[in-house]
Amino acid sequence: MQHRSKKGISSILGTVIVLAITMALGALLYAYSQGMFGNLTQNVNVNAQAQIIVNPSTSQAYLQLTLVNDGNVNVNITSVYVNGQPVSNFNLTSILPGQTYQHVYLLKGVYNAGQYYTVIIYGTTGVGKQFSVTLNVLASETT
């Protein structure tokens, strides 16, 4: 009579293999979900710098505007206001993530060097979420 020997893996080795496969699948699922949900999070971060420059000989004022999109979504700048008055020659501007926008606008009205003026920049994200950036700007004379 022949004796058959059982060949296979031990229960401890089987448990270790099952745990290793489970941990590997969990790590893959975690990495996938972080990438997927990270892209769904919209980060609006528009850094703005403004300078109002007054020419004393002509009494004209200019708004020098620099906008940097440090977020991860496209933004549309819809309007710019200085002391409650819209910048009349402003056009809708789209800024992609990582891009910088610079422009100089001629301002209508009377502006005096040495005074502070409120500049408000209004915009929307690519999906229509509204945002605004408010700056207090000290007007200066050209030299």
C-alpha cells in the first residue's frame, strides 16, 4: 500500500500571501483615489498686484495690474473696479493655471498721488464659481 503525501503551502504562508496581496491592492486603490479626487478639488488662488500711477503734468492716471493664477483651475477675470468705478477699457480675460496676466489701463476720473484707492477684481472659475480679490493701492506719481 502506498502512502500519499500532501503537498501544498502551509497555512501560515498562505495567510502571509493573502495579507501581502490585500495590502498591495489597498495601496493601489489609495493611490488611484488620491489622483482621482485630487483633480476634482478646485483650488482658486489668484494673486494680484496693482499700482496706480498718476502723471502730474497731464493729470492722467493708469492702473498697472498683474494677476497670477496659482490655483489648479482656469479663471476668467470678468471686471475690475477702482473706487467703485469699473475700468472702462477692461476686456474679459482668461488665465490658465500657472499663467501670469499683466496690463496697463487708462483710468477715467481724478486720482491723486499719495491717496489710497480700492481695487476689486471680480472673476469666475471655469465652472462658474465666483470669486473676488480686493486690494488697497497707494497712488504714486511717475518719475
